[in-house]
Amino acid sequence: MFSHKKAVMKRGYLIELTLRYPPWNESKVELMRHLYRFNYFGFVLSFLGLRR
């Protein structure tokens, strides 16, 4: 028996992006803007052939 719990860091399985952390320069900010503005739903519909 152990009297203390072991410290465990839980992480996801996705790759950690450096865009998430500072320092942010202009290229990182522009890339994040493009990622947020992209129409992912429309891309999936086009990929599945449900939209032209």
C-alpha cells in the first residue's frame, strides 16, 4: 500500500502546436486568423460530394 498518490500528467494524443504559446509574432497571428476563418464544414461537405 502507498500513502501518497503518484503525480500523473494527462495529455491528449494530438501533437502540441507551438502556435498556442507565446511569443506570438505577426506570422503566427496571421496563421491563427486563417485557421479560425476557414470553412471546415463546407470543406467536409465538398469532400463528401454533398456540395458543389
